Amino acid sequence: MQLRLFIFLAASFLTSQMSQAERVSLPQQCEESLKAFPGPSDAKALKAMCASVQQLDTCVSVKGIPIYHYEKVGHHSSKQKILVFALIHGDETSAGSVGRLWLERLQGIEPRNTWRVVPILNPDGVLLKTRTNANKVDVNRNFPTRDWDEKANAYWTKETKKNPRRFPGSKAASEPETLCAIRHLEEFKPDLVVSVHTPLKVLDFDGPKVKPPKFDYLPWKSLGNYPGSLGRYMWHEREIPVLTMEMKEDLPANNQPLLQLQDIIGFLATLEMSTKKPQ
């Protein structure tokens, strides 16, 4: 009798928790998830921005958490489009702070370019505090590059000694977070893709040979790309430039460098970029 009562109470509790989760709206999820990141935040701008977030119908994590995005249409006639992914790796916490800052700023300005920002691409990894998603796959090694079948797992085995933090998965594009990113890439058709990471302290640009704008906070340095990575998938196979921002783990003393970097990204998008691949 006591066991039956325990099971009944446990089931009732779980049902209650599930019902409560289902009642959380997308704007509420946006506010709660973004407020959790370190650094100063503009509560009014955050609330207004989160009221406008959207979710593509295929954008749900392994554990069923919605993957939302915010879009702000630019005013310039050339209509360059910038797509930002933050927290493709769930344990790179400062990337979430950067995404929130840029979203709050976009809410209050009329930008030159059209921006779409996915501030938390890997929500399960954020909750688990892991680089990988809930299936223990590195989403940034899971993009279906042309050499994935031949090289992704071979590279993981030989070059990383099967480092579990960089496991590319058993099949290309096997992860819902990867498929969500691909859906954004195909639907939005960006002119520039930005991926926000930590902690290597560099700006890594996969794109045409252009003179990078001066930026004192982080140096420009090419890190290369890998089987299954976003840089290889977009630039080397589709000729869409990718800027991988490797921030410092600690946020700067003030937001000025991060706001300046957002302006630099906007400038990069407006450059007349050749589609010729680098030699």
C-alpha cells in the first residue's frame, strides 16, 4: 500500500513539473535562460527583446528544450544578413553573455544589416555544463561536411586521441542541434556567419582575403578548420564566410570591446567580399 502511494505521489509530482514546464512561454524561457549568464544586463531591453523571439519548428534540443532566436531587420538597401550562433558548446559560458549583450543592443537600435541571433544553440550542454550536447556529441564536429564519413571519426581517433569533448558523433548531422543550425543557414541565407566561443582569445576568419579591421582586444589569427566544423561546412564548401570568435573566459571590465566587435562584424558583412576560395 505504501509503495503504491509513493508511486502515485511521485507520478503526480512529475506530472505537475511537466505541466509547469509546458506553461513556460518562449519569452519567459528567453528571459530566464539569458539572465543566468554573468555580467551586467539591461532588464528592460532584455524583456522587450525576449517578447519578440521565435522558434523554427525543427529547433528543439535532445532533451526537448526549444532553441529560440531573435531577428532584427536592417535598414540598408544592400540587405546583408548576419547569422550568429552562441553556445554551440554548452560550457563556454561567456559566449552566452556576449549573445545577450548583442541582443539587448539590437533591441534598441536600427541596424544597418539584418541580424539573426541564436543565443543558446546547445541548451542541454548549458544545463549539463558540458561542451557536448546531451548525446555527448560535439555539435561543431557534426556538420555534414563532404569529408565527414571519411575523416571525422578518423581525425577524432588519431588527432584528439578520442577526446570525449570532441566526439563528432556516429553519423553526420545526427544531432537535433546540428539540424537546427542547418535549418537557420538554409532559411536565413546569411552573408556572414558568426560563431561565439571561448577561451582561445583570437578572431578566426574563414573567408576571402580581406584586411581585417583593427581590434586591440583580440588578435586575428587563423586556426584552421576540421571535418564536421561550421567553418569547413560554410566557407570551404559553400563560400559563405564564417567568423569564429574565441573570447577570453573572463568578460572585459566594461562592454565597450564587445560592442566594438559587434560593429566590426557589421563592417565585415558590408565589405564587397570575393567568393574566390583562399589559395
